[in-house]
Amino acid sequence: MALELIRVVQVVFAYFLSNGKTMAHDQWIFGFLAVAAPALVFLNYKRQWTAIITAFVIYKFDFVFNCNSISTAVFTFLCFFISAYEYFVIAVKSEQKSGNLEVIIALLWLAYGYINLTSAWNHLEDPYWRNGNAMELFFSNPYYSAFYSFFRNVQHQFPGFSRVFFQMLTWGIMAFQFIIVPLYFFKAGRIMLRIWSVLLLITIGVFLKISLLPHFTLILVLLVLFRKPTAPIYLGMLRPKNMHLTQLKTTALVFYSICILGLLLHTPKVNKAADQVFWSIREWDTKLWLNRKLAMFGIHKPDVFNTNHVEGGQRWYVIYRIENKQRKLVPFFDTQGARLSYSGFDPLLLRNHGSDYLYFGNTVQYVLGNDTVTYQNSATPYRFKGNSLTRLISFDYFRRGFEGEVFYEVDFYERPFKTQNGHASWNTDAVKMGSSTFLMKASQMQEEFPKKLTRVGTKMPRN
């Protein structure tokens, strides 16, 4: 909860500054609720209820501030775990029946497995995952990788080893996502889950830049897989009196067996039947009302780390603030497209510029090709005017406490893929595409919510 409290404060603070020190009334309300609800859980006030309230509040908060991600779903599962555990403690103290705790926790793991299975389904449809190239591109992408230069050197010096290693990693992640729920119900399977989950999450948390996702997921794994069960949960160790848990295991294993068989066979008929099982309930509503309601419980169909993200990072910009006729880097991107920490202080290795709003709501939008945030490419109910660049400049202007006119210069870069024998990799050299100059005034941003900055000149590099 302490991590979530810090994240919420960072989001509200960054949003407030990047939009000219203005926010809508409902944004203030959800900002306050998103601070108050986790604080109550942190202070151990009726956690069996406040944890559930926190899950719904945080979902809506991320929806409003346009920083919803898979980590939101994982945090939702953590909230439900806290609520279930508190209910169990209260039941034990009052000498009530407490045999349903394992059922609740198994249901949470089943929901988490659902996210992994649907994610793996999307991976299976993606060419970069099928050929095993996805993780190699991620680990060598400056925007997503903290040690991209090292992995590029490995690719250059040992291309055969690099290709095989990352193919095994890519396919291993996808296979793991398919079977995490069935493994949960076997003693040896839980041991495998513990080893693989911890090693994978620590590796991703250290080497990749994906904010709080590995942190929240690691906490969930530790709470679910490393706790001592209150009742046997393995097949062959089932207690006859706990029929609910037996039925849950049987249903989950049959469900996953059918789904995995359909995915592996991937025949048109099986694929069509599986589509009906998985998506018909979710996709009938063209307004995504049901989809959003299920997402409030952490259950949604993620389409991440696929082609749109793998190919992200082909373009970026570098912002400079003009001080005493000298260019001073505003730390969002460097000239290689690497993501920077704005404050330079990042002990948790979040690598999100110091705020999920600056990351999910701005730089990642530009990297993925969305120059502006609209209803079509974002879940937020607000149509953010301007673009990520103007908002980042506004954030820096107000964060630094400027009041008068300040000039900013922006260099635009691109780095396309290169493909050899069907194997994609990043070009080592970035290409400067052009530059622009912006004039920033405090009154300019505060006239309305929010307003584009004034462009006072544009210059292109000579051929």
C-alpha cells in the first residue's frame, strides 16, 4: 500500500503541473479518494472492506488519469487477497468456519491466470513471439531496457547465442503463462511456480523499465505461493469435506486443459470454438461497458508486449531548456531514445520518469505512435488537448518554478528496424529528423485546460 500511495501522489502531482496547474473537479475527487483509501488499508482500518474499496477506487483513478496498466489489475488482486486474509483472521478469532479462504485465494490465482492465458493467446497471434524475437527486441530497446547497450553488444558479438537464448526466454514466458493455474494445484507445480516466478520477475524488474508491474506481481506471488496453506490444496491431498475447493480445482483444470489444447492445435474449428468460449461474453458490447466492469475486478484481456510495443521506440524526442543561451537537457529521453528519470532519484527502479502519468499518459503514447490522447486511443474520459511534448514541457516549466518566458528546443529522432533473414534487430545509429523551438509562458497554460504551447520556429537539418 505504501508503494501505491507514493504512485498516486506522483500521478496527481505530475498531472497537475503538466496541465498548467489545473485539474477538473472529479479529478480532484478521485485524487483524494485514491490517497485516502490506500491510507486506510495501510493504517489497518477494517481492511476486509477498505481493501475492496481501494481496488475499485484505484481502477477508476487510473482510468481518469490515463495511466491504467496491467499493474492496476495485479494491484486489484492484491487488494482482494488482503480482504480475504482479513476476513479469515476475523473468522478464526470469532471461531467461525474458515475453510473457504483457500477457495478465495484459488479464485484470485485463477483470475490472475486468466490474464496470463489471454495475454499468451495474443502472444501466440503475434509474429515476434512466434519466431522468438520479442524478448531480444525488448532487451535491446533503449526505451524499455535499462541495459540495452550490453544486450546489443551480446547480439553483435555472439549473434547465435543471443538468438537462441532469447528464443528460449520468449517461448518460456509464453508457455509459463499457459500453465500457471494447473501448476498451482500440484505440489511439484507450486515449487516450479515459485522458482520460475521469482527469477523471471526479478530479471524483468532489474533489466526492463515497466514501472510497478514486477513489484506488484512479485508481492502477489510471494503472498499466494509462499504462504502456508490453511488446508491441503494439492490433487490427491483433498479433504472430502472441502467439496467447494475440489469442484473449483476440477473445473479450473478441465477449463485450462481445453483452452491449452485449442491454442496448441490452433485449427480453425477449435480456434473458432475457443473464441466463442473466451470472447463472446466480452466483445458483444461495442461500448466496452461490460469489459470495463470486469476490469474493475482486475479481469481484462491485455494486449501488451506485442507488435505495437515491440516496434515502439522507433521515434522519440529530446527536450532542452534554454538557460543563459545554453541548452540544458530536460531528462525524459536522451539522444539514444533511453527513458530517463526526471529527478535522477529512482531507488525502486521504476524508470517511469518519476510518475506513471508521465510514462503511461505521455511518453509511451508518443513512442507507440499516438501524438495526441483521444477517446479512440485511450481509456480516459477526458480529451487531452495538446500532445505529450507540450505537457512534458509544461511539467518542467512549473516544476522548476518559472514565471516568465522560457524557451525550449526539441530534437526529433528515429531509429528503424533492420531485418536480416527474417530476424529483426535495432539499428545502432539514431537519425535526427528535425528540431523545433517552443516559447513557454505561465499565463498561456493557465488560460484554459489545457492549452497548446506557442511554436515560434521550426528548423530542419540540412541534407
